[in-house]
Amino acid sequence: MIKKIFLIFSASFLLILLGIFLYFHKYQNLPEFAFSLLPEARIPAKNEKMIIFAPHADDETLGLGGFMAKAIQNGAEVIVVLVTNGDGHRFSSMEEFRKIYPNSQDYIQSGYTRQEEAKKALGILGVKSENIYFLGYPDLGIKELLDKNWLTPYQSPYTKQSSSPYNNSFHQNVSYTGENLQNDILAIIQKYQPEMVVTTLPQDIHPDHRATGNFVRKAVEKLSEPKPKIAFYLIHFRHFPNPKGWHKDRLLTPPMKLIKPYEFSKISLDQKTLDLKEKAFLEYKSQLKSPFLKKLMISFLRQNELLFVPKS
């Protein structure tokens, strides 16, 4: 009898282990039932400064729209730096100009459209217009600046430019080199002396996001003490967010693959903050016209946001 009970117990235990393995194999994210184990991220306080670096206009709102709104309501100063103007998105340019083959000027104008959307979205969240910076670097070219074009200018295959054509870039006519981008990032951080810097995760599978994270991380490492705290947010990763689509009542849980290098923390969003974030991200009309992008974007309207802090 004891042997039979032992066999039943062992079989049940193995089935539970198999279920857990299959769950993580399929979803690879922290299960929602374990979400309560995540600590709440600290919201920047009054008179503190936080700089958000985003590869493209919309990443900052999707990843941290609620966090920015809560920090501003808390009395903190939030600065947003957009590394590119998202001027390499073919679908958006095709739709905007009703052309199968947009030309270089169309792509540049598309970049200005993204800028206006960003100003409106960030204004809704409470970010001051003078705290929004457009660096003007090439969309889908940031990895090249990091890996190959540190000193030699990179030419965008979309705008056909090797320097910023935008009249409101942080440095007008800046050449597309990694050294220039690194210097611009450093200049803005040194100008504000923030307590916190947040950017896209270096493990993000989008090359612009991955490279932006590495550029900012390297810039912070170059600073003298006291250095600002650095944290990351995630947009593109396998099985993340899961499930995709409208699930405003669900939780955003982190990929378990990232548990080794990072400490996870959550930013819980009340209904008012969630509504504000939704209102802001709906300003990115050019991106929402793409069915693929829309499905991804609406996936970030959840009960929380996530911060990833490197383990010391």
C-alpha cells in the first residue's frame, strides 16, 4: 500500500514538473501567479531627474509611459531622448505618401511626422516640450554605428543621408558616426546630471534597441562618480509580451531568460495612469496603421510595466 502511494506521489510530482517545463518552454516568461514576488520599482521623487533614451518615437511610451507619468506626478523632472526619428519604416512611408516606392524626402518627412506624434504623446504624459530631444540618427542604422561606423559616416538607405537632415536635431547636420552619437548621449547626461538613466535592454532582439542600450551603458560607464543609476526596459523579445493583443486586465511578466543578468521590478499602474498611457500611445497614428505593429503596441497596455536593473 505504501509503495502504491509512493508511486502515485512520484508520478504526480513528475507530471507537475513536466507541466512547469512545458509552460516555460512555450511561454518563457515569469508566470502571472509568481508576479507578486516582484518588488515595486522606486518612482523618482520630487526634484530628481530621470532621462529616458528611446531608439524610436513610441518605444518610450510603450515601455515606460506609466512610469514617466507617475514620476512627473511625483515632482520629478523627466527628459526624453529619441535617438532616431523612425524614418526607415517603409510601411508607414508607403501609407503616408500613397507610394509603393517612397523616395528619400518622403522618408525624411515621415521622420518629422513621428516627431510630432512624439511631442503630442509625451505632452499627454506630462513631459515638458523643452525636455524632448531628437538626436536625428539613422533608423535601422544604430547597430552599424556601434559595430562598423564609429568614425566613418554611415549612409541611411532610406533618407540617403550620412548626416542628420533634420532642422531640430540636438546637433544639426551631425555626421552619422558612433563617436558622435556617444558624445551626444554623454552631453545630455552631463547637462542634466540625472539620478537615473533608463534605456532599451541590450538583449532586445531589435538591432536598434540592442545598440541603443549598449551606447547608453557605455556612456554611463565613462562618467565620473557619482554615476546615475542605470535601468532598462524591454520592447522586442521572443514570446514577449505574452499573450499579444488587447489584454488590459493582464500582467506584463518578464522573460525568464533574463533572470541571470538582471533584477526584475514592476511598476503597477492604476486605472487613471493606464488610461493616460493609452491616450498617449494612440497619438502614434502612423505606427498603429500597421497591423503587425498595432498588435505589438497594444500588448503593452497592461496592469504594469517592467524595469530591468543589472545585477552587481
